[in-house]
Amino acid sequence: MTNSGDGNGSYGALVDTPAFSANLVPLGATWTTSGAGAPAGGSDASAPYALTSGTTSIGAGVTHTYDMVLTFRFTDGKPATTCAGSGTGLFNAVAAASGETGTTTDNSACVNPPQPPTTRLVLDKRVASVADVNGNGLTDAGDTIQWEFDLTNQSQVTLTDVKVVDPLAGSATCATTTLAPGATTTCTADAAYVITAADVQAGSVENIATSTGEAPWGDPAVPGDDVRSNDDTTITPLDQTTRLVLDKRVASVTDVNGNGITDEGDTIQWEFELTNESNVTLTDLKVSDPLAGAVTCAATTLAPGASTLCTADASYAITAADVTTGEVLNVATAKGEGPGGDPNDPSDDVPSNPDSTRTPVEAVDTELVLDKRVSSVTDVNGNGLTDLGDEIQWEFESTNNSNVTLTDLAVVDPLAGPVTCAATTLAPGASTTCTADAVHVITQADVDAGKVVNTATSKGEAPGGDPNDPSDDVKSNPDTTTTPVQQVARLSLDKRVASVTDVNGNGLTDLGDEIQWEFEPDEHGNGHPHRPEGQRPAGRCGDLCGDHAGAGCLDHVHRGRRPRHHAGRHGGRLGGQPGDLVRRAAGRRPERPEGRRPVEPGHDHHSRGPEDRSAAGQAGRLGDRRQRQRADRPG
């Protein structure tokens, strides 16, 4: 303020009113003064600013100078408009009180505003640690990552309310939230990050974070005016393991021909279980099995730990070659694609283990075993013997030692005749009992043979056999029973004197007379134990008499002489020689002299059983002989 007059003057209140660019806000002013009689300097926190109050005196030719420092701030960090009058730049005008004398000039000014202060917040994110939670030595699902963040204020202004923004890490705590220019603080995620299967599938955990702060002109409630840091990323590599496990098995075997065994023509159905034991998802799964052919899987993508079941599209028919080998051996493998794998590039396939199945195959083996036995013998005539007229009952046990079922079982026994079986179909290992429909009655031929020998067989049909074609029968072993038949043989002899010839005609039966004996054998029994039926018995009597039991049998004529040696009663030699015996034809009686009485035929003094050789017996026989001699003498 200058007083250019010749005399002292005064001026009223001076008021400074800033009219800055719209994004510039005055924050306050301070001022100092100079010149004779100038008022003291001052300050004011809000515009307009009153530099003086009341009336200020000023001498002639004196100037009062007011030096002001005005503080302002940018509201948005954008450059302010340049000076172009009120409301632009740093426009400022001073007004004197009205009524002052003189002219007031040059009472406004505008200074082009400076560029807004720079703001820069720098973020440095890093992995503080990785914890191997599952202890498998890998960085994989379930392990944890701990992140930390360094924030540096590279602004020209202090930043407040600094924070970290990290969606994956979640909330983070900073050591301080106000940073002066050039200051740094460290922030740490409040919780460790747990690695997921998706992360492992991706092969790494890639995490991007930012940070924000408030410049002096910023409003924490208005996100748009935040000072944002750079984005910073960490990439944590993860370990990917791939393992595909194949479990192949026989789902079913169909006995197509129904013979009860696994053989040619039967079918095998295979199934395959695939389990992903990787820590990543496998895709494009498939099974390779040359013997089974095409295979369809319920799922072709498996997450870690998941399984799927695959089935051969068609069953496998067992061949004759398989029967020769004795088994069907089949090996299969499976494969899939890991992350980033190319289904058209076999080199990056994830292969499974090979797995095999062995299905035993049998050849048809038939064996029918017959066990024939006598179940009972009935003593029809009650004589306590097994003999003529008694009855034999046979039974038969047939056992199927085949590995297939046999049908149409039958027993063939010509002697027994028809046989009925409890069952005519036998599974492998099964047995049935069969019984002859009728008993066998023992015949005279059986008695003569001394036994009943009977042989039987059995037969059946294997699967596919024709009951009308004997050539394909399954035949059993022949089995024989031998039933002893008792032979009762009893031969009785009736010996008698046919005639006595008084050769010397002295009327006595004495020395030189001749005795003619005859013998009548009688067989009492149920057979001929020592010879076949019809054969003549051995011995001289048999030679002369034949087989006519009950007929008289004459053998020798005895000529009595003085005995030189007595060998027993009528024992063949009474003192003579063998030449003294005259052979006679069987059935003829010897001639006797006229007037001689023959011994009565049939006289059985000499017909007896075993000879009584006791003294009493000898005496009795002597008495008999003397009595007969007296009876033969002429009257």
C-alpha cells in the first residue's frame, strides 16, 4: 500500500481473497509487513484473509508492503488450470475498504499453479514360507503358503491408510498404515494359503496383489482417489505326480453249453477299474486289451483319487486253443492324459500298470464208477443155506467222477434184468443208488456151479451226447459180485449079498463056495459138487453101474479059500489072490447050482453105514454069518 500524496494519509481494512483453480483448495495464509508505520504481520486459517483491521495510518511517500504465503492443496492430483482471471491458477485479489481517497491499482495477481505433487506407492510381494503339511516332500495339495508384502512410499507427500489388497491371501496386517515420503512398512497375510487340487492341476499358485494409500487430498471413503501401488505377483511351483492304476478282473463266465465246466464255447466278460492316484486330474482315459477288444468306460476324466469302471463291449468266447493251454491269460493296460497332455501324442501319456487275469479252462473229462453189491439174500426154503430157490437182491451205486453232469444214467445187468435208479442225472461228484427191479432166484445150475457170478456195467450221457447213439455213451467199469451157493453132497451105499454058490455041492457055504455081492449107491443132495452134471462118477462101481442111483450094482464074485491073510470082512481078499476075483458085468446075477438057495436079494445084513469095528460089532457080524449058513443048508 503506497501513499503518493504530500501529506499523511490512512487506509482501511485490507482483505485478500484467493480465487484459485477449482482443484486447488486454500488451506491458510501467513504474512509479514514492511514500511514505516506498517502494521504487524499475521496469519489466517481460512479465506478470505484480513490483512489489517480498522484504519491504518501511512505517511506521505510511505509504502506498506504485505508479503503473503498462501498454502493450498490439490483436491485430485490433477494439474490446475493456468491463470485466466478469477477462478483459474492461483488468482488472488486484495480489496481496500470503500470510501478511501485515491486510486487503488494493481490489487490482484495470478500465479500459474505448480504441477501437483507426485504420488507413488511401491509393492514388493514375496513368499515368506511354504509348509509341507502332509510331509510327502512335495509342494502339493494341502500344503500352505505364507505371503508377506513390503510397501514403500515414493510419493512427494505422506500417504495414509496404506493397505494390501490380495484376494487369494485375504486380509493382511501392516506394521504401520501411514508412510512419509520414502518410508517402508511390511505387511503379512493374516492366514496361510492352503494349496488346492486345482492349484496342483495348474502346476503352480500364481498370486497377484496390490496396495493402496491416501494422499493428503484423498478421502478414505472414496476409493477413486486412492494412491494405488504396482501389481506384484508371486508364482509358487507345485509338484505334479501322475499315477494311473488298473485293476482288471473277470466279471462273469457264462456256461454257454451248460455242461457245468468252463470249456470251449463258454464266454468270459471282463471289467476294468481305473483309479487316478495322481495329484492332478487325468483326462481321455481308455483301456487297451487286444483280447477283449473295444472297452467303454463310465467316465473318461478322473479327479485325483477318483475311480471309474470300464467294461469290454463284447464277451470273449473260449477257443479250442485255450482248452489246450488250460487257461485264458489276458493282459490289459490303460492310459490317460495329464495336465497339458496331447491325446494325439503317445509320448506324454500317463500309462497304467499292466494287469492280467487267468481263467482256468477245462477239457471234458468223463468217468462213471459202478459199485455193484448184494443187498440181500433171502433163504426162501428156510434151510439155513444159500441154495436152490433162494433169492438174491442186487443194488448198484453209480458215482459221477466226471467234471461234467451226466444224464440218462442206466445200469446194464443181463442177469438182474431191469434196474431202476433213484436219479438218472448226476452232477460232478454225485452218486445215486440203483436197485434191480426183481430178485434173482438161484437155479440148479447156480447150485452146480457153487456160486452166482454176476457182472454189471452202467452208462450215461455227457453234455451233447445222444441217448440213441451208444457210441458216445460214458461207460462205467464192469463190476462183479460173487454169491457163494452151498452144495450139499451125501452118498449112501446099500451093499448086499446077491447070491452064494455052493460050488462043491456039499450043501454048506464053505471053502470054495462063491459069494456074489451087489451095491446100490444113492445120492441125496442138491448137486454134484465134484463133477459137472451128467458126468459119470469115478470108481469101478461107476464104471459098471453108470449113474443110475438106486439100481443094483454087481462088481466081483468072491471064491472062498482057506485064508492065508485076513484083511477084513469081505474086504476083497479072503486068503486068495486078486486073480481069484471074477469080474462080472453090471446088472447080471451069477448062476448058481441046482438046488442051492441064494441069499435073498435085498438082504441088508451087510448094508450099513460106517463099519462098526468094535468087538461087539465083530461078534455080531460073525453070528449073522453062521445063521445064514445054517439057513442055506438043505432041510
